[in-house]
Amino acid sequence: LGHVEKFHLARNEFQGSDGIEFAHEIIQTNKKLTEICFERNPVDRGQDCQRLIDAIQRHPNISTCYLEGFCRGDRNGHDYLLNLLCKEGMRNVDFANCGVNTNGQSALFDII
């Protein structure tokens, strides 16, 4: 491990926290990683969502992430998206179908 620059985990139908565990390990062990895709792998637990977002945010080189359909159910993806957009060097974010609701806040608009 450690030589991957782009890693795509789209549509894997992970069970429980398995997908988050796997993605987290890939992110931690590949310092050259610039792009991560976890699209259409809905995450049920808020702690798992935050764990993946934190790993992406802490990684020194990730500048592109695809997380379409990441948030499941009635979870508001607003804060997760805000964290990604505040990451130094983040250039591309796909956060479609993640239930982002600003609830009248303008933070997203201010960052964009």
C-alpha cells in the first residue's frame, strides 16, 4: 500500500461500518492519494459519516472527492459539506443527493 493516487469505491453495498473502515484505511495508508470516490454507498451512522469526512479533511493531498448519496435518510449533509469545502486545497466535491439543507445559514454560500 501507499502508491495509490485515485481510489474509487462506488456502489459497493457495504454492510454496517465495513465500507467506512475500508475507505479510512485506504486514506490513511496512501499519502499520495489525491482523489477518493465513495459515491452511492449510503452511510447509516452519523459517527461513520464524520469519521470519513475527518479522514478526508486531514489527508494532506486529497483535492477531489465524490460522495454522491453519502448521507442516508433524514441526515442533513450541510456540516459535512461545509467541512470538505473548508479543506485547504480542495478543488472538486461531488455531494449530490446528500440532503443538504442550509436552514437559512449562509456559510456554504460564503465559502463558495
